[in-house]
Amino acid sequence: MSDRLNELRRQRALAQEQLAWFDHEIAREEGVDASAAAPLAQAAGPSASTTQEPTVNDQQADRIIEQYRHQGRSIQGEVRRGCFLYFGAAFALLAAALVLFYLFRPHS
């Protein structure tokens, strides 16, 4: 078999695994038994791996998601804080420029 054909089959298998994972997660969020979602995942194709046991990659992904799920500050709070910092810095630069202008202008 050609390398392209092998790569296409590998990509198809990965896509089918991802679809099976989506079906499993949707079933979990809907409160449906995960085994009820298995026929939907198996309909994706004969080479789809639809094991119900979480793999090492699934467990690692769940740990990473949990790590970043409950961060202390929201993105809106971070953006707001950044805007206030930029405003303060711009205001300080303007004040410094006005002071320098006053000090170095010729007095008559």
C-alpha cells in the first residue's frame, strides 16, 4: 500500500475515534448511559475504536481540562485589568510630558 493510503486510513481512524469520544461526552452530559451511545459510535465505521474504558490519552486530557477549568480570574477580568493598566501608564506618560514641557519651555 502507498504511504498516502496508509495516512488517509490513519486519519480516518483518528476522526472516527474523535466522533466516538464526542458521542460518549454528549451521552454523559445528557445523563444517558454511555453504553447507549455505543451504537452511535459504532455506526461511524467498522474500524472505529469504541472502547468504553478511558485510554491514557483520555485521562491525560481530562486532567489538563480540569487543571484549567477553574482558574481564579476570568478572561474578562484580565482584559479589564490590562485596560486599566494601559490607561494608567498612558496618563502617567502624559503627566510626565506636561511636567517636562512646563520645566523646559522658555520663560519670558
